[in-house]
Amino acid sequence: MDGRNSSYPHRFTPFFTSQFISYTLTRLCQEGQDYAAFIPFPQSFFLHFYMLGVVWTTMLLMGTWYFAYKVAPLSAESLSDSAAASHLTGGSHVFSLHKSRFPSADDRFNVWKSAFLLLLMEVHVLRRLNETFHVFNYSPSARMHIFGYLTGLYFYTAAPLSLCTFCALEVVTFAANQVAELNVEGQDMLSITDFDLWGYVKPITRLGWCQWAGAAIFAWGWLHQYCCHAILGSLREHRDQTAEYAIPHGDWFEIVSSPHYLAEMIIYAGLLVASGGADFTIWLLMVFVVANLAFAAAETHRWYLKKFEDYPLNRWAILPYVY
């Protein structure tokens, strides 16, 4: 493995949770250990993280959104419509089973809030999957540690789930009962003429200012991360390129060494704000993201200063004017 690749913290490693392990193993390599024995997986396996993230988030999003539509109407009008529909169909066992679980407006609001958070996460992982194919040109010699690989799979399983813990069990039970009813009642209940697109979308427009403020913060970080990843990807346009590393310029790279990590923090801060800040699991997710990225950014900043004599001294590691 090229010496520069083995000592460079992050240039083509967009998944942050492997950074601590990668850096530790790099130190072992410098002390004479067998680096290849510790890093068995190609870095291109980042693709697996985002494929898992997209599939898993999509399943949770579709299940939660359908559950919210059927069981957690936000308006009095919707409540009346749902009750009438249940009466006309002879009373849905699934609806009867779950409507008592969310009797208050706050509970129903939280179900839709979970669906909204999953929608934001879906937008995020879809972009990351696209970048794996079209932006990041991983070197064939680049490797990742097995623990980093397993951590990535765990993260993209746990992170979407943490956004809907309020109703996750109910969604699973609801889906299972829906399948059971489908087996009993047949295909008639899936008539395309019964699909109400506006009915599925309208409740999202009833969410509060906190959700939309969080979505705006999320979009701010999302757009800047897209720009920063494009800049990093452009530094090596061909997968077999072995040219000397260059200092990235443009966008937030002019003020911090790891702006894509800063943008990732902002993305998860947006999710936290959109959640209302009352869910402990989302706080844990935010702390995990910040801790990992802060460490990775510090090591990256030190590497830049050591590698390049002309590296801009006015750049901070990750937080402008702070760190």
C-alpha cells in the first residue's frame, strides 16, 4: 500500500465511524506492524453501508408513513373519515388494535414526526449512495478495517431506527397484521382507485415550525456536504490515479480542514431540531456523530499541517474560530 495512502486520514473515506480505527491501525503500521493483516476490506465497500442505509430507511419510511396515515390522523376531519371507513368495512381489526395506542393529538403528531425524520434520512442516504458511484473514486489499494466495516453496517441500521423508536414496535405489528388481513381478504383491498396521494402528503404540511426549522438546518448541511464531497472527488478523477495529494479549496474548505464533517454534524443537528429535542435516542445519535467527527477532523488537520508546508494557517480543524 502506498505510504501516502496509509497516513492520510480521510480524503476518500466519507464514512466517519471508521476513522478512529483507521488512525489507530496506521499508528501500528508506522511502528512496524503488518498493516495488510489489519485492514482486509477494500474501501469501496463503503457502498455496502449506503445500500443498507437506503434499503432499511426506505422500509422504515414506507411502513411508518402508511401506519401514520391509517392510524394517526392529525385533524378532526381525518379522524371522522377514518372512523367512517372503519364502519363501512365492518371495522378493521388493525385499526381497532392501534387507535387506542395513540389517543391524543400529541401522540399522533409524534408518529408523523417520525415519518418526517425518516424522510430526511432517506434524502441523506440516497445522496451518499449516489456519491459512492459517481463522486468518490476509491483507490484499489485503499483498505478499511473489519471493525470499521462492521461499525458502518451497525450505524446505518441503528441510525434510521433511532428516528422512529416512538412507534417502531407498533409499525412492525401493524405491518404484520396488514399482511394477515391481506391473506384473508385477498387482493381487493389493494385497489389502485383507493389510493389517496394528497391524503398521504397533507399531514406533513401540518407539522410545526420546529420540524421545518430542523429541515432547513438539515438542507443547509446537506447542500454544503454535497459541494465539499464534489471538491474532494475532483482531486482524483480516475480510480487508478496515484498523483500526489493536493490541498482542497472552495466552499467551506477555505475556513476548516474537514468541512464535509462539519456539514455532517449540521445534518444531524437538523434531525435533532426537527425531532423537537425530546427523544434521548436522537441525542445519543448526535453525540456519537460529533465525537467521531471531532476526533477524525483533529487528526486530519494535523496531517494537513505536517504534509503541506504552505497549508493555510487560517483554517480550523472543524469548527470555525473554536476548534
